[in-house]
Amino acid sequence: MEKTEQKSLEQIAQEKFQQMAFANLKKNIVQDLINNRNESVIYRKYDKGQVVRMLENPQSSEKELRNMSNFLYIVSSHYRRLINYYASLPKFNYTIIPTNLPSKIEKKKYKDTYGRVCNLYKKYNLKHECFKIMQSVFRDGVFYGLIHETSDSFYIRPFNPDYAKISSIEDGTCTFSINLDYFTQKDTFLSEYGTEIETAYYKYKGNKKAGTKGNSSLRWYEPTNGICIKADENDLSHSVPIFIGLILGVLDIEDYKMLKKAKKEIDNYKVLAMKMDTDENGVPKMDYDLAIKYYNQASANVPEGIGLILSPFTINDFTFQSSSTAESDAANEAEEDFWFGSGTSPLLFGSSKNTSSSSLNLSIKPDESVSFSILEQIQRYFNKKIKKMDLPYSFEMKFLEQSIFNEKDVQDTYLKAGQYGVSGAKLLYANSIGLEPSDISGMSYLEDEILGVGTKIYKRPLISSNTLSNGETGKTAGKPTAEESGQELGEAGEKTREQDSNENR
């Protein structure tokens, strides 16, 4: 059993960092098939004893706990669903708002600056990049990345957290340094991390081709294009997976499943007992050779899964196993405990327990706050990035506190605010339905100036009962008559029409 398990684990290899040609971001190399090179991490399983020891002192077991978290993400559907649930909870809709508004504004320059900022965030493709960042944050406890961008392309390359440490705080965001020893046996990948990392490495190790010597004090290097997002900002010295305490819960689920499977296998086996008669002294009455002959005949004719026993003793059946229902309940309870242990409602993942919708809605609020707190870090980093550009007018990006659960409520809030003339509500409503700021201005120009949607195609509001007046319809107000609706009048209706009973109503 142990050999089979080890073999399966050796086959589990996930490429944690995909190779990428930095010189041409539009064509990303996933695997170098020509040179047969790849940069991968193989995760291995730990037994419960090791897990308990690691959890007793998690700060000293960061690397092992991260590896365990990644292993569970691959093999445990419960753990994977939990990580992806929190990572995909926000809608990642955002808006661009002005800050530090000056007393005098050049409208054209102001508009050009706003358009430039909108186009930058369009290039960043935040909805895609943020999801990947949050997956890593909830799985590893921290995300280290190196940003590669050109005028029209943007990519964040993850960096191995085992070779990185948070080194400082800049404008409220974490910055990190990387251990250049990571490339000691992987210098062939240096060019894919950019010229900045390549230059720093050769300053540390030296370059034989250039005839330069290295400097061992330069082992840690803080990249200027780094982004660091941490799950727990209260402890910047250590980075432990946020849900690492659930490891034992995942193992318990697997144990109960194995017990349930073993019970079902045992239930399929039967034993037939052949009892030999004995005299008052306990001596078998039948000759032993003859008894063996009958035993062999019976043994040759029983199907697989049925055992045969020949004994002079009376055999009684005793069982210490619980019922099938109890075992099913134990497995279900282990799953329930897992979700409760994470602080997440089991009802979201198919729990059979009845829970009121109001309780479920309340339980989702803390989940949203956890994801939104990570999102605020990403928001602050990108706003710092825009600040460094020293634009003539200041703008910042702001994520809407909109999740997959409150999506419609947020839209309704901005819609009502727009109907009452609240400034900015129209743009916020457009953002809440998934339009990015650059989409709004672009589609507005396309509709009004190019296609003339508002002046040529839809010259008037779409016809509905709300936009039609009595004069336009030529009919009186009130509910449509049966004849107008294509229905036949009944006897009571005919009598009402003849007597004009509805005339003064």
C-alpha cells in the first residue's frame, strides 16, 4: 500500500512557475519542449504526526506548511473549493476616481490624463490578475510576483515564496527581497526574469564571461518591479497559509472515507463454518482424512469472496462495527466540521442541514470581508504604481465592495442613487454591471458619435406601459378590457357592460 501511494505522489508535479520569454510578452513559453527544460515543484504528502508537529510551531515550518497546502490543493477537492471560493468571491469591478482636485483645471489635459489612467488599468487586466494573486495568497499565505510590462502588455510572474522575504513597507504596501541563490542551479532561467534580476545575480555570483567577481553580501535583492500581497499583515516576519489549521480536518475526511469503504468491502465477504461432530470426550467422530476430503470438495465450489472453515468448535458471530448509517453520518460530520472550522457556511457547498436564508446571508458577510481585505492591498499597490508616474492630475482606482452574492444589491444601490441625481452614481452603476472605466467612455463615443444609437436608431425610449400616455394609445386609463386582451366576456361581464357598471369607477 505504501509503495503504491509513493508512486502516485511521484507522478504529482505541478509547474508552479511557467517559463516566459520576457523579451516578447505576447508569446509566453509554458514548457521548453525543444531543450526539455522545466521549472517545477513536486509536493509530497505528510503523515498526521508530522502535521501536528509542524502546527505546534508553524513559524519554523513555513516551507513545509506551504508545500502541504499546495499538495492539498491538488489532491483535496474540499481544500481546493475553499481556496477558490475566497479567491473568486469578489467581482473585481473597479472605478477610477479623481483625487486632490486643483482649483484650476485644463479640461483637455484633465480628460487626457483620465483617459490615460483608464487605459493603463485596462492593460493591467485586473480581473484576471487579481484572481491569480488571491489564489496564491489563500493557498500560500503570501504572494510574491515580478511585473513585466510593455506599452500594450502586462504580466505578473509569481516568484517562489521559499526564496523571498518581506523587507520593507512603501506607501503602506509590502516590498520584498529575493534570495538570489534560487538561481544557482537555474541560471538558464535568468533571462526570463528580466534584465534587472539577471544583473543583480551576476553582481552577487560574478560573471566569468565578463571577468567580474561576485559579492556575497548581495545575496538578497529587492526588485523594483516586485509586488507583494500578504494574507495576514499583522505578522510580516512569517508567511503561513491562512487555512493551514484545516489540514487535520482534510485528513479526517479522507480517514472516514477509507473506513466507510473498508466497511463496504467487509460487508461483501461471508464465511461458511463446517462443524465436525465430536463425542463426549471431544474426539471427532469422522475420520480426519474423510473430513478434509469433504472440506476440499466444498471449498472448490464456493464463489470468490466466501471463506470456508472446518472446526470442531461452535463459531459465534460478534461485530464491533457501527451501522452503515452511522458511518455515513460520521463522514458527513467530518465534512461539516471542515467547513465550520474554516468559518465558512457548509450550506454553500451542498450541506444537507437546513439553514435559513437570513442566517446564510449573515454568514457570507465575514467571508466577503476576508476577501475584500486582500483586495484592498492590491488596490493600494496599483495606486502606488500610478502615483510614481507623476501625472499632471491625480486619479486612483477603487474596487467596488461587490461580491458574487451582493452583486444585484450593489447595482440597485447605484441605480437608485443615479435616479436621485447623486454625482458619480451613473459611472458607478456602469462599473457595477461589469464595464471598466475605459469601456464606458469608448462605448459612449461609439454609440453617440459613430453609430448614433441615441439619435438615429433609438430616437425615443423603448415602448412600454411606463412610457406610453393615454393620448398616444388613444385609450382610456385603467386595466385593458377583455376584448383588448383577446378574451371572451363571460355572463357577468356582459351584464356589467350592458349596465355600464364600471362607468364611474
